[in-house]
Amino acid sequence: MSGGAAGAAPPREAASVPGVVPAPAGLPWWVRDLVAGAPRAAQALAGLGRVQAGTPSGRREGRAAAVLVCLSPGSRAVPAPKGGAEPLGDLLLLERAAGLRAHAGQPALPGGALDPGDDGPVAAALREAQEETRLDVAGVQVLATMPALRVPPDGFAVTPVLAWEPVPSPVAAGDPGEVVRVLRVPVAEMLDPSRRVRVTWDRRLPGAGGGEPATLRGEGPGFDVGPRPDAGARDGAGSGVDVDARDGSGAGLLVWGFTAALVSALLDAAGLAPGWEGARVVPAPALRPALDPLPPPAPAPVAAAGPPQRGQAAPGPVGAP
């Protein structure tokens, strides 16, 4: 997480849910429903960061952070689940770089820890979004903030900031050392039952008080977004590789963890989601053990022939494929 970006728009603080700021004129119905349901989503997420017995506090326990839930009009006509004619829009997501110390290779909402110069969580969310995705924050309308949520295993206290970008600006990865790619994911993909999955994961943690290592296990919602080999057959005409993921890479993304839990709670509370009945179970990608040092640098190759040696491999995924 880097310092404040030059040229950032002045911060626009929103009242904490349920005291949201007045909705801008012309706000789409589905965005209004998401904001109205945010208090119920916050209640559903209240136990998200509960510490399991025998596990230590996070290395960033209680440090304030914020994420931007940035919604925008979509570029694909999608039938509205409530029968309206207005199409659903997009959600801004990113994929973190594989070499990061924390949350390496994971999907995320733009955001990060509050810097000393940030005037609250809204300012931090906008600054981080500008740095990570090159989002033009001058065109972003802040709608509401949710109460801070504890996010394991690090223990950050993360404030979700709900926002609307009526005219989507170009986005791209800011620092390639931190962000691999940026996507505008259609909300409709997260409502498609064939793309809603249950993600299982475990992670090794050091034992509390220097005791035996503990294993943190969990299962949560996930979304298989972006293009798939059978996208044309399963999603019908008008979808497929060239339109499902708007980062131009042609690669899909498994959204899971805190990001998926937050998005799922918001969709559920807004009355948009179809539920999780019949969702297939998939393992999370391999996780680096929390608080472990990074793998050591690879030694220099001793001969020209053959591929260069790599660093220590991460532990493999768990659960059924």
C-alpha cells in the first residue's frame, strides 16, 4: 500500500449505514436496492472475523482499512431479475500480484489501510482505488459506508464504501508489483447459479503464545466470473469470452474470501440473489501460510540448459476440484 496519489479528488465522506447520503438523481433501481439492503448485509457479516479458539491475533489487528464497492452501468444487456427493463451493471474488482506478502494472487475490491494523511475511510478507499486501478475518482459518487468488519487472518478493521460511477472511466492495473489486472465484472454473472460456488480453504497459523501451529479452516461463497471454455453454451447467445471479462485478458477469476462474502451479503440483502442450493464445491487457490516468510530467492542456474530453478512451492489446494 502506497502513499496518497497526486491529483486525487477531495474526499467525499458518506454517512454510515443506515444513515446513507441522499441518492443521486437517476440512480438505477438495483443500486438503490443494494444500498438499502446494506444494513442487513452488515448484520449478516457481523461474525465474519470471529477469532477461532487457539489462534493468535492478526499481525494487523484492529488497523483501519477501507475497500471501495464501485458499481457502474454495464455494457451488456442483461434481463433484470425483478422483471424491469433496466439492465444490471458492473462491479470493479482486481487481482493482486502473486509476489505480495499478504493476500498474494487473490481477488479483491480496491482498497487498503488508512494512511496518516487520509481523512477517514472514504478518502482511503478512493485514494487506493485511484492508485490500484487508475479509476477517475472525480466521477465517483459515494453512497454509503458500512460498519468496519474484522478480516482474518491479519485482523484489519475494514470499512466497505459503496459508490456509483455513472460514466465508467478507463481502468487498468496501477503498480504491476501489486495488481495483476483490473476487471469490471457484470453483477449478472454473480447472480448466475452456474457461476455461484462454495469455496473451501485452510491456512496454517502460528500457535497462540508460541504454542503448536493451528489450522484455520473455512468455507464460504464464491463466484466463478469471467470467460469459461463453455461460456457460449451455458450462458446463451450474447455472452462469451469476448464480453464476460472486461480486462481484455480472456482469463476468468475465482472470487472468494472476504470479497465474495461481502458481495454475497449485499446481493442477498438486496433481494437479488438466487441462493446457493446446488452450488458446486471448489477449493481455494493455494495459500501461503500466514506470517511465514516469503520463499527464499531462487539460486542462480548452474548451467544454460533447462529452465531456471524456482523458489519454494506454495502448499497445494485442499478439497475436491
